[in-house]
Amino acid sequence: EEWNVSVWGKRRAFTEHVEKLAELVSEKTGGEFTMNVSYGGLSKNTENLDGISIGAFEMAQFCAGYHEDKNPTITVLELPFLGVRNLEEEVAVSHMIYEHPAVQEDLARWNAKLLMTSPMPQYNLVGTGDPRETVESFDGMRVRATGGLGEAFKAVGGVPTSVPSNEAYNAMEANVVDTVAFAQHAHLSFRTIDQADWWTANLNPGTVNCPIVVNIDAYEGLSDEHREALDSSVDESIAYYLDNYQNNVLTQWDQILDEKGVTKVEFSDEELQKFRDATQGIADQWIEEKSAQGIPAQELYDMVKAKLAEMHGM
Amino acid sequence: MAGSSAVLEDGSALSRLDRALYRVEKVFGVISGLAVLMLMVLAVVSVAGRHFFNAPLPGYVDWIQIAMPLIAFLGISYAQRDGGHIRMDIVIGKLKGRALWVGEFITTFATFALIVLLIWGSWAHFGRSFDFGAPNWSRDSTIDIGLPIWPAKLLVPVAFGIMGIRLLLQLWGYVVAIGKGGDKPIGVPLMKSAAELAAEEAEHVSSLDR
Amino acid sequence: MSSIEIGLWVSGGLLVLVVLGMRVAFAAGAAGVVGLIWIFWEKKDYAWDELGWALGVAVKTAGQVPHSKIASQELSLIPVFILIGYMAYYAGLTNALFDAAKKWLGWLPGGMAVSTVFATAGFSAVSGASVATSAVFARIAIPEMLKIGYDKRFAAGVVAAGGTLASLIPPSAILVIYAIIVEQDVGKLLLAGFIPGVFSAVVYGGIIVGLALAMPRLGPPVGGFGWGERIKSLIPAFPIFFVVLIIISFIYNPFGDPLGTPTEGGALGAALIFVMALVKGMKWAELKDALLETAKLATMIFTIIWGVLIYVRFLGFANLPRAFSDWIQGLEQSPMMTLVLILLAYAVLGMFMDAIGMLLLTLPVVYPAVMALNGGDLVSAADSTFGMSGPMCAIWFGILVVKMAEFCLITPPIGLNCFVVAGVRPELSVQDVFRGVTPFFIADALTIAGLVAFPGIVLWLPSLA
Ligand code: NA
Ligand code: NA
């Protein structure tokens, strides 16, 4: 049994759990069940769900925000200011949402079953010029942020500006944008950090959600032994991912901030609350829109908030 | 030879259909060219908006995504009619009369088979992005401003459909040519003699030079 | 049968179809679809009742490719730069450039050919597509050379080779594509192409002078232009410098921050030339003509792109790229030797493949291998194998690969520039053009050797930015 797995880009922290999963599954089945992880050879990243639906490959990674209409339910995890504080929390809320029947039904339209998430840290801003420390200072700020995050900055007077991620560095250099919202590993690989004067350490405006899915027929066609090997490897793969991200990316990130003398901007609770209030409309609108499509939007949103409150011990 | 070739005409049903389809193809070609012009305008608006009005064009990248298929696919049949898609003609160029038309029939038929399969495949691709029950009938949207993608995806099987009709007409033309033999088939791209084409080209270039 | 064997068989089949005269785009697409059916059916051990399933999955997989690969911002540069080419023609810029080059350089042995090379180099500064540059100069330069008795194959070869300069000298669509695949700074890459492009033009010029001295029948010099005439000839060509200034200041502004992204700079340059053509009195009929020509050439290029990409998608499933990578990394020899071998492999692969298709197929595999050879993405110049930092190695390799890809535009059997020249000039067959372009293989080999031996030619300019 060999599965084709479609991911994209280069092997990086973002794909380490897939590599680990392939390794574990092969180990557990004595090399009988292997995975061939292809970086962009099998599909374009925005069309991995199509490939799963066709049956061209058995496993794939994608990000919900690439195509909201393909996966309306999981975009709840991309709403601004949910209050996720770290990768462990991101995993917990994601996997809880993946379990919900409405979400499973949504993805079943693509013949896809959600296996695990690829937790991304919050998309904090890297910026040039004087640090922006208040919500008022976001007024007129040109920010490279896509989808729901772009909406959030728009709500406080920011100007979301479309620039492809690989042009983000140039765009900052050319003052096309003042700030760029990325996860840390992307700030590193697209080198926006090299342009940075400051970084928002605790703004935590939101993130993208990038699940790993499997083709339902392929999953059900597995022998019990192989399916067991796959299912039982998920938690270990995620643990490996978290460990790797913490030790490699985040540690490196802190070092680089120090080396380059980048200012860590800490927002006061009061300012954060102002931002949250200003963007509440986005979540409300999401709930209204998705409810109209027959999705239990309010329930999904409340589940996320409740889970986070529970984890924060509130 | 790469491109230029001519298509002979007469009063037959085949030729009338050929010319009727050619008129449609030409309109599609111009639309495709206008879409290129639009790309340019889009960029200027985007730059000007940012530098002078602090208002960048929202969804600049999304609009490009929608415009590109217009450019890339609408003209495919127009190019096929005139024999514009490139090929090697080392072998086929040596053939004459019936042998040539049989050879052309075979590769054109293989192309027709490919296009029929791709109509199926690209229609399925469109189908996955289209949903009568959804807002804007959309099940796939662009990243920044959420434009529905299905119209752009629909363009592909439509353009391939016209290409399929064009290929059928050419196959018909080759069948007639195989029956009749000779070197004056109707409704298929011909390699004109070098002298004829050189004269035409010279006229074209001098009219451009003013 | 292993999937790699299937990959090799289908690739052989593709070659046969191309040689038989099937249009290249459709031959590649057909090979890709057949290959995909084969791969998926093999997965089901060739059970007859699974053939329908394999056909469906293969066709749907292939059916995604045309739309999904074409609907991208990067590729949007290509039609814009084809249009700029035709517009520059109506704005009188190509003729002005050619005229100026003729007056300044015509006195050299093979002078009209040398002039053509430098006029294409100048035009390259507003054109991002090699093929379009060759198409335009096939129109202007070849008739003039034939009129004064140049060998027609030689004239065609000069234009086909000269056109390749457009992809090194910024703006360049293919450098943008490289930057996107390997996720490197687009601006620095574009900047890095400038000096190698000029260097390449000088080598071409040298080869022409040498040939013309050895075989005067190839083409006579044209002389008798006074200094006044020469200076005057620069005036109509002047706007091109202005456009270059705009494009450059979007890529690298020596007086401060760049004004925008390279993509925007290109489109702005196009718009400026468009306005210039309008001022020169371009009519709707001419505009329509230019738009139709642009559409035809863009469609032709895009059709090849998606056709080849269906084939490339099949190669992805056949895992041929990985096999290639393993083979390269398993070689026991000096890294420089491996690099040279990689470049040679590109030359061979490029004989059969479209440049963009080739880069799309190979770079995801070859690029990390080369970076690893140098010591990794973030290595410092001091610790590296090739004596340059990671980001600089990415730029250097990019220019080398693009030069190789350009080389492939003039090599048989699928040399796009040669096809286009033959298409525009009906008195020339593809075989004529291929024969005429042969001396430039030597020029390109010399250029590439120069860029490998003296990386400073590539890296000096971007190191300033
Ligand atoms: Na250029
Ligand atoms: Na070639």
C-alpha cells in the first residue's frame, strides 16, 4: 500500500508532522504502508481538495482561507481575536471543531476526512517606522493581510493591501505596505523580519487554519491494521510538530529579534479590548452569513470560545 | 514551419461553416486581446490608487486570476484555424497529396481526442466550483475578496468546445481531401508557398512602418 | 513496471508525437493524459474493471491543469510584455533602436547583425519575453539584412539568438517565475540579470564579428554614417531610456526606496509605451491588429504551458523528479563538477522541453540540491563551497539556469524562438533557423562558462542593493 500525499513549497516546520506521520506509519507496518510526500508535484496548493475529491491522491494539506467557499465551516477558526494564545490551544480548538458533524459533512462534499491540523501561531505584525502601540495608530496603516485578518485591520482604519507573499519583502522596502502579518516562520522565510523595526508580540489578531485530510474511500479501504497504524500516529506526529516549531522556529525567532534590535510591542489589555470590540462585527457577520447557508455557525463559534475559556481557566 | 498558413474557401457547406466559425473565433481573439489591455490598466489603477489616493485596488490579484483565462483560452481555436500552434514539420513537411492528408488527419484526430477528454476534465473542474444552492452559486472563491471562480473555470470547457468544433471541421476537411487527393483542400490550414507568404508579409510590415 | 519506467516510456512517446508533426502543446497534453491513465491503472494492477476509474481520475486530474496553472498573477506578466513589444513597434521604438544601432555599429564586420543584437538588447529592456522579442525583430531586422545580401539562415539565427537576451535583461517574465518557485527576492534577481545580459550581447557581437571576418559572404558591413547622423539617430530611441528608468526604479532605486513591486513596474512601462503609441497616432484598426497578434502569441505560449504542465503533472505522479535528485546527490565528485553536470543536464532536457515547463519541473528538486551543495540556505560566504552566501547563491544559480533555459529556446528540436522566427518569416523553414543559430551555441557556452568562473559578473549589482 502506497499513499500519495500532496503538500506544497519546501519541507519546513509547517510540513514536519506529515513527514513524521509517514515515518511512523511505515515503521508500525514494517514498511507495508508507505507515504510518498510530494511538494507541489501532484497539485496546486489551492486545489488539493479537488485532488482529494477526484481521488488523484490519498492525503493532502490545504489552508481554509485559500477558498472560503470550499470549506465554510472551518473558517470559524480563522476569525479574528478568538483568543488563542499558543500552538497547543490552536491544536485543541481545531481538533474539537474537526469532530463536529456539520464540519465533517462540509468536508465530505470533497470526499475528505479531517485527520489533523497544522497549527500556526498568531499572525502578528512586523512593521517599519515608529512602533504602532494603540488601536488609533492603525488608522491609515497599509497592511499586508489576507482574508478575515485583512477585514479586521480594515475595521480599525487599516488599509489591507494585496501583495503576493514572495513580494512582501519588496513591498515593505518600497513602502507599498507599512506592515505585514505572517506567522513567525513566514516572517523568517520571506525575510520581512529583515525590514522590521518592531513586532507586535501580543496582538494575536488571528491565524489561518490548515488541515491535513484523507480521501474517505482510501481511508475506508485500508486494512484494520493499517488504519490503526495511521490513526494512532496522529497524536505523536502533532507532538513532534509542536516540539520542532518551538525549538527551531520560535527559539530562532527570539534570537533574531534580539540580534536585530527589533522592538517588541506589547499592547495593553485596554487597547486589545478596543481592537476586539471593533472587530466583533466580523464574527457576527460570519455567523449570520453561514447560518443563512444552514451551517450551525453560532454553535461552532460558541464551542471555540467556550473551549478557550475553559483552557484559560475562566 | 511554425505558424502562418492559409485556408482555402469555396461555396461548399464545409467552407461556409468554416467561415462562420472563423467570425466567432475572431471576436473571441479580440476579447482576449482586450483582456491583456485590461491587465495593464488594472496595474496602473493599482499603483496610482496607492501612491496618490492611499486607496489600493482591493483584490488586485483576484481580478488578475479572473482575467487570465480570458487571455489564455479564448483564442485557442482562432490559432488552430490558421495553423498557429507550433509544431515540428520535418517529417510531415516531406509528405504530399493523400499521404499528407492522412498524416494530418491522424494527428488532428489525436488532438480532437485530447480536447474531448479535456472538455470532460475541465467541465468536472468547473462543476466542483459551482453549486446552485450556494450564494453566488459558488463553491470556490478567490483569496482576498472572495470572487466566485466558477465563471473563469467555465470558460475553459466552453473554449475547448469551440476548439472541438473547429477540429471536427478540420477532420471533415481532411476526409474530403483524402477522397479527392491533390493539393487544394478546403477548410484546413495549408502551408502556403514561401513566395506567396513573403509577399504578404512584406505588405504587412510596410503597412506597419508608415 | 515501476512508475519511473512508465515515465520514461511516456516521455519517449511524447518525442515520437512531436517528431510526427503533432502540435507540441497537444502532444505534451496527450502524453500527460495517457501517462496519468497508465499510472492510475497500474496502481490497480491493470484490472480491466478499474480501467474506467483510472480514465476518470486521469482526465479529471489533467482537466484541472489548464485553468489552475494559467490563472496566476506571475504569468500575467507574459501577455503584458508581449503587448509592450507590439506597442513599442507602433510607437516607432523598435525601428528607432535598430536605426540607431545600425548607425553606430554598422561599420563593423557583420555590422547589421551586430546592430541587430544590440537593438534586441535595448529592446529587451522593455520586453520581458524572449519569444516576443524574436517575433518583433524577425519582422524588422531580417528584411533589412536580406535586402543588403545577408545569408538568410545567418540573419534568422541572429534574431533567434538576440531574442533570448530579453529574459536576462530586466524586465523578465522567466526570472520572475524562478524567483517565485524558489521564494527569493524578485527585485534582486531582476537586477542581477542586467550585466549578464549585456555580457551575453557582447559575446554574441564578438562571435558575429569573428564569423564575418572569416566568411565575408555571410554579410557585408554598412558604413558612411557621420557623427551628426549618429547623434540624431539617438533622439527617437530616447524614450526607451525613460521606460528603462521607470522599470528600474520599481526594482532598485539608487536614490531611495523602490517605488513599487517589479510586477507593477512592468505594467507601468507597458502603459507608458501604450500612451506613446497613441500619441504617435495609432488607430483602432492598428490597435485591434496588435491586440489580435498579442492574443494569438499569448494563446500559443499559454497553450504550450498548460500542455507541458499536464505532462509535468504526470511526471510528478511518476516521481521522475525525485529519481533525478537522488541520482544527482549520489554522485561522488566535487560540487563544482556536479553543478556543471546539472547545467549540462539542463541543456539536454531543454532540447526536448519548453523553458518554463522545464524550470517548473526541475527547480523544486534541483534548487535545494544546489543550495545544499553550497552549504545551505543561510550559509555565509566564508563557510560556503562556491564562495558566496546562501541568498547570493540563489541569485547566481537563478541567472545560470535562466541562461540555460534561454539557450534551450534556440536548440532543436523544440527551440521556441526558432519556431517563432520561422513562423513570422515564411521564406525560412525551422531547419534554416536552427542551422543559422548554431554559432550562437558556442557564444552561449562561452557566456555560461564566464558566469560560472566569474560569479562577480552576476553578483556585483545585487550586492549593492
Ligand atoms: Na527583458
Ligand atoms: Na530546445
